[in-house]
Amino acid sequence: MNNADAIRVERPVTKSKVFAHTRWDAVPALASLFHVAYFFALFFLYPHTPLWAMLILGFIYSLMVNANINGIGHNFIHNPFFRSPLLNRLFGIMQSVACCFSQTYYDAVHMQHHKGNADRPDENGETVDWISIYKHGHDGEAENPWGYVFLSFFRDDVGAIRKELRKRGRRELIWGNVELAAFATVLFVMFLFNWRYIIFYFLPFFYLGHCFSYLNGYFRHYGANPDKPIAWGVSSYGKIYNWLFFFNGYHSEHHFRPKVHWTKMEAFRRQIAELQKQEGVRVIKRAHMLGFLDPDLPKRGKPVGEATEAIS
């Protein structure tokens, strides 16, 4: 198999007047709708539900934020679901309310991630990728995972994100601000009706959900090789995990060709399997969120390529 064969990408095609790529995108779209319904349900259940039950439901919401950001929202960035630009904008607003962030701002951060691909700092200590696991590390090592997980939420540079959106055009910045206003308004109204719910219940689980997302992100790149495009990411092929996250577990494949649609990811992996084996792409047995439990986890401080399990 030559390199030209390895990088051929099959794009899904549909005659649907609603969906841009495939009718299968109805599945993540409906999952997002369920998430936003769950978000509002928590508010109405809070005064009438036992604390033990609300704690379980809050933890589930945190897991849903993680799955949404890394599954639904992530795929929507690379392959917007709908033919109609207006439908895509409205879906972005719904996503923003469900996860309490701006989908458009997330788009800017994520595309910057793909420009740098978890790069190491340059001679000035800067990384192209704003969320690189090496950005706050030392001596070329990745940052401690728990520092990355619990502090990354507070590190977003809103000014840099806004500057990037301005490069795309004034409309992108406006829509990003509309999304911010949408979720902020919803939270403010909830706060007026029940401030205890927002302060003591919702915000902790909201923060936990974003920490789960950064935990996922850390182990999607820890042990990868930032110097080899095909090995920029770490993959995990568990079926249930990838069904729930819409195949974002195929992360080395995704970074190698970011536009591959989630429904085509398994076929793409088969296509480049030999090349991945040659280049030592790292694979872990568990879902990325549980990557710290992987038995072959590389020790921090070892050069990339040591003590890693490559595709065999």
C-alpha cells in the first residue's frame, strides 16, 4: 500500500434535503436535543427530588457534557450536520445552552488545536495549539494530567479566541456572542428563580463535565508523537465508547484526516492500518477518559515511543 492509497478519503453522500452528509447525522442531532431537554429537566426536578437522586442525575449531566463536547459538538465542527446555514446556527445555539459554552468559540479553539496538533512549546515557550498538553509542561514533557484536567477550564484566552473569530469575519464573532448570550440568559433566569440550584448544584457539575472533557483530551494525546502526522493522536477502539462518542475514539485517524465523517471512520482505519503499524501509532485499551488506568501508560519523562503499545 502506497501513501496515496493510505490517505484517500471516502465522503458520505446523501439526497436528503435536510442533512448535508448523511441521514445518520440525525442521531447526534437528536442526542443533542435530548441533552438540552435533560439540562432543563434538572432545574425543574431540583425542588422535588431527593438529594441522593439529584447527585446521580448531576453526575450523569457531567458525563453528558463530556460526551457532547467530544462527540456531538466535535463532529459538528468538522462536518456541520445540515444543508441550511440557519439550521446549523440554531443547532449551535442549542449546543451552547446544553453545554453552557459557545459552540462557535469552541470551533475556534478546536481548529487551533488542529493547527498545532498538541505541539511542544517553541523557544519562546509558546504552542500553536492553545490546549496542547505540553503548553504548561516543563522540559518538553506533558503537563501533569491532573493540573491539565482541573486548570484548563480557567485558561481559555477569550481575547485570542475573539481575534481568531474576527479573522473569519464579523459574522462569526457575532454568532459566538449570540451563543454566549443565549446560555448566559438561561442561567441568569434560572438564578432568579432558584439561586441555590445554580450556585450549589449546577455550577459544580457543569465544571466537572468540562474537567471530564479535558481528561478525555489529555489521554487522546498523551504518548502520541507530535512529530508524526499519522501518530498525532492516541486511539481507543472500544465499540460502546465509540458509539457514544460518535467515533472520536479513533483519534489518531481523526488527526491524520480531520474531515473523515464519523460514519466512515472504521473503514478509514482499515485503509491506513498498515501505515499506522509502520509509524507506531499508539492505541490504548480503555476509553480515553480512563486512560490513566491503561497498563501500558508511558512514564512521564520518557521519550515518545518508549513503553507504548503500538498497533500490532
